[in-house]
Amino acid sequence: MSEVLRVENLHKRFGPLHVLRGINLSVRKGETAVILGASGSGKSTLLRCLNFLEMPNEGRITVEGKLVGQVTTKPGVMAYSNAELNALRARVGMVFQQFNLFPHMTVEGNVMIGPMKLRGMTTEAARKLAHDNLRRVGILEKAGEYPARLSGGQQQRVAIARALAMEPSMMLFDEATSALDPELVGEVLLTMRRLSEEGMTMLVVTHELGFAYNVAHRVIFLEGGEVHEQGTPQEVLLHPKRERTRDFLRSHT
Ligand code: ADP
Ligand code: MG
């Protein structure tokens, strides 16, 4: 399988706080990798760096074999152009804990806006794409509704459809179910599971160990801004090699 994402020696500092301390990881085409780690271990910062919502201080990020970010000799300066950054952002979709839908737009409007503004699609082509992706997340019947009339789980599925409509080569999920009422978590996890089974390449930060066990091809445990342990779900969740991984799992089951 070919690599969609490769991260090499990625560092991120916030002033004196050294949050990412040389992350190395890769995600292959069609793979679902789950990132686990305690609060504050750098999971969100890592995902945000991968989408350049935060600028890494050091390291290399390659998407589909194309180098999109690398520090130059000047510390903290990444060698890329704005055009490259925008191209990268379009190829890596991201879903956040907060759905951030536009409240004044209908569901289909929310999904259409990206392809129209960023990909130059016509209204009709964007509407067709929006409907295809709303169907994919099982919420086509809400196309004409406004977000406020939807449950949190439905809104999050719209946010997933919105990211998918950009036809990204991979999807990042940052605790996509953490803001939901417990009874709504399942529908979003099921949507993510279906995407994984469709062959979408996914990097998923979650505390849902059931999802990690049942859906992930690989589990990556982050600790202190480093990849502390990784392996198959069976290896990491059932037979963790390292003490910190065991501590984390004990406190999450
Ligand atoms: P996680 O998602 O694993 O809980 P984060 O990546 O959100 O962890 O945060 C890792 C560390 O970086 C925390 O100590 C957090 O306070 C700090 N941090 C995150 N974002 C910023 C920021 N914009 N400025 C300063 N510190 C930050
Ligand atoms: Mg986080």
C-alpha cells in the first residue's frame, strides 16, 4: 500500500512549551490509524500541524509523496508557498469536536460552499456533490434544513459531509464525538466506521477505545509529544508494552 501521509521529526513549540518532540509517523492509503493519548499530550496540536492550522517549528510533512512543509535553515520557517498550503488543506479534510457549521446556511449550502469557493464548481455541480456526500453520511433528507434544527450528531455528520465534499485524499478527526450527548455518539462513530470500510484514509484522535479496537488498523499512543508506542489494536490495547500506555488504558476502561 502506498503512503498518503508521512511525518518526519515534527516539532512544535509554544514559547517555552515544547509540545511535539520529534513525531514520526505515516499513514498508508486506505488505512485508519487511531491516535490515543492523555489530555495535553499533543494530539490536537499534531492534527492542527498536519493541516497547517499551526505552523510546525521543525520537520517534514509529505502528502501523497509531495513535500508540503519542511523547515528551512532559518528555524521555524517552513519552505512552502501559499498555493501549496491551500492545495494541501484541500487534500486533507478535518473534522473537529465543534462542528462550526454556518448557521445562516442550509445543510446543503454548508456542504456546497467549499467546492464552489475553493474548487470553482458551479452551483449545480456543487449541489450534486453535496447530495452525494449527505447521502454517504445518511442525512440527505435534511439537505434543506438549517443546522439549528438538527441534533448534534446530525450536525457532526453534516460537518463530515462538508469535509468529504472537498474530495480529500485523507481525513483527520479530532475528538469528533467528544462534544456530543452520549446517545448521539454512536451514529457519528458508525458514519466514521463506514468511511473507514469504504477505504477512506483516516487519522482519528478519539477516546473511544471500542472504535479503536474494532475499526483501526493501527493504534498510535502519544505521550509527552512523542509516539510512545504503536501497533495493531490487539497489540496496543490488549498487550501494551509500555507502562504509560498501560496507565492510560487503565484510566480509560
Ligand atoms: P491534546 O489534544 O492531546 O489534549 P493539545 O495538543 O491540545 O493536547 O495541547 C498540548 C499542549 O500544548 C498543552 O499543554 C496545551 O496547553 C498546549 N497548547 C496547545 N495549543 C496551544 C497554544 N495555541 N498556545 C499555547 N499552548 C498551547
Ligand atoms: Mg485535543
